[in-house]
Amino acid sequence: MATYHFNKEDQVSTLLIKNIGRLQTPVGSFPHKGEKQGENLKLDNAAILSEDGVIKAITSDGKLPCKEEDCDMVIDAEGNLVTPGLVEGHTHMIFGGYRQNEIPLKLKGAGYLDILRAGGGINDTVKKTREATFEELYDKTEGFLDEMMGLGVTTAEAKSGYGIDLENEVKLLKVLKKLNEDHPMDIVSTFMPAHVVLEDYKGKEDEFIDLCINEMMPYVKENDLAEFIDIFTEDSVFNVDQSRRYLQAAKDMGFGLKIHADEIEAIGGSKLAGEMEATSAEHLIVINDEGMASMAKGGTIAMTLPATSFYLGATFAPVRRMIDEFGVPVAMASDFNPGSCPSLNLQFVMNLGYLKYKMTPEEILTAVTINPACGINRGEKVGTIEVGKQADFVIWDAPNMEMLCYRFGSNLALQVIKKGELV
Ligand code: NIG
Ligand code: FE
């Protein structure tokens, strides 16, 4: 274990992390693409000083940025790897119930969309989420945030999308807002009423999109309940024309744009994302060349979700081609949700990035730090270890990124530091 001591007993203002065997971080506050995706700064025998939650100085080669006795707290990283706190760029972390009952159906051959079309899947979670109270959802989601942070995540995106009507969607967004105030995790909220077509709206999808545009989005905007908007553009859910109309209205109201695209069928979601200059397009399992070219042109970040591919038994997004041939900036996230990915472990996502996407450890670090940070509009604040950025770090039980990407199934986060304080 990394060891630490206090020089003062009151609140920690200055924190020194010393004896960092390897400090590794991307550099710069922009989305890293192409060759840049694999460029990390590596410092050996390093130390970091933070003051009031902000990075003040970084040193290497055994030098210290200050005297130990001048700091409120000193942590000895004992030669281990230190990276920026991980940024989780895509979750559906707020929901009622679970869906373990779907597994036997899956094992008998039912596909994700088969279960959805038969009224299960997201429909089922909507029912359970509507039944859950504010307090129940708060407690459950707080538990997930604790678990995520213990695994090295210090900033996370969270989508609504299991309420579907205004009252229930607002309930979810208000829980997230309160958790953002109460919990050390920085939470960025995404409004996603267009996550499923409920029975009442089957065949009347355009009416539902009108409702989102005319009633729901303005309310969420006026009450400052979410920064981003998202839509499930998919066969049997919302088509490209409906998605375009929804996203354009959201853009006009000042929301950042996200889109679940090309998860199961390539119906043109990623192409649309690029055309609309969406901040990110998510999933992209079955993306084609046209989609990748459009995203590269529109500056859209690929928020890839390999644990969902794993859990759906699907193929894996063509990430090497995104990086090498198209220069699309690649982020990786968990997609934590009760259906297609009931895991919030971003370390496992990193393992899959290594083995299934064939990314390098450097590209992987970029994909779970600065690129998702840019994907949730936090690139100026988090996602790298640089002077002036928020002091969010992880000390790993590993000497380097290679080890972190190679070992799986254990939690290798030894210490998580959020805004200059141990959590
Ligand atoms: O990203 N695809 C849509 N939404 C989630 C799944 C949600 C669920 O199955 O509950 C996803 O995979
Ligand atoms: Fe998702």
C-alpha cells in the first residue's frame, strides 16, 4: 500500500505525492487523434504538488517540488504508477431494479433487440425506475459512485433515460444534481428521453420527438438539469430523420450533442453525428467507412464501449481503423447499465481495449482520460496531469501502463485522489 502522513490535522490544502516510479499522462486539453492518441508524457521518479485541489508543480528524477514538512499531507507512492484520475464518459448509472432475468433468454439465443421489441429490456427498467423514489435512486446511485471511485474514476458522465416522461426524467436528473453536490465524484449529466419507444408511442415516434422538443428539452434547459442530450438511433428505436430533428432542436437550445449510433444496426447514426458536429458518438460497433469519415470531418469523438460488445457477444468497434486510417479521437467508457453492460469497471474496459481493440497502453490511457474528458466538455479541467489542472490522480498497484492493461479481474487502484484529497 502507498503510505502517507499528515503534517497538520486540519483540512488538507497542500498535498505532495512523492516516489512515483512512473508518472504517465497525455498532455493538452484537446481530443487526441491519430498518432497523438498514443503520445503520453512519461516521467520517472516523479513527484506532484497540489494546492487547494489544483496541480501546482510536477518534478522528476528524484527532485521534490517542495519540502515535505511544508505540506499538509505527504503520500509515498512507493515506486508505483500514477496516472490522471480516470474519466468515465458514458453511463446509464441511475435505474431501478436489475435485469438478470434476461440472461437465460440471451443464452437461448434471444438478441438485445428481440428482448426490447417483446416489451422487455429498457421497457422493464423504465417500469422499475418509475416505481423507485428519489431517496431509493439516490442511495443506489451513490453506491455505484463509491464503487466507481474505488476503481479509479474521478469524473463521470450519467444519462437519464429510464424515466421517459418529463416527471420521471426530471426525478433522475435531480438525483444526479444532488449527488454531484454531495459526492466527491464530478458528475456530468446527459438528458436522454429518446432512449426507447414505449408502447403508447409505437408508430407515433414523431409525436414523441415533438414532445421532447417542445416540452421536455425546454424544461430541462431552463432548470439547468443537464449539459448534454442523447438519443438511441437504432433499428426499432429512432430513425435518422427523427434523430436529426431532435438533435438540431437540442443544439439550438444550447445542449451538447451525443448519439447512440451503430450499436446493433448501421442505420446512419455515426454519419449523422459527424454532420451535426456532435461532441461524441457512442458504441459504433458496426460503424462503416462513411460514418468514420463523417465523424473525422465533424470533429466527433468516438465513445467506444468494449464491455458492451463483450456482454452482448457482439463484434468489437474497428478502433484501429478509426485511429490509423480516419484520425477519429477514440475514448473508451463502460456504458454501465442494467441490460447491455452491468459492470462499471473501467479497468476491465482497458483490458478489452488492449486485447480486443489492439490499442497500445498509451492510446488506452488517452482513451480513458483526456478524450472522454473532452467528450463531456471537461478537457480544460481534468484528464491530464498538468500544472493548473484539477488534482485528480490514481496510484496503481502496477509499475507501468503495460501491467495495468495486462492484469484483469482485480482492482489495481491503490489510492484515489480527488481535488487533492484522498478518497
Ligand atoms: O447503451 N443502447 C441503449 N442504451 C444502453 C442499454 C440500456 C439498457 O439495456 O438498459 C446501451 O447499451
Ligand atoms: Fe449507452
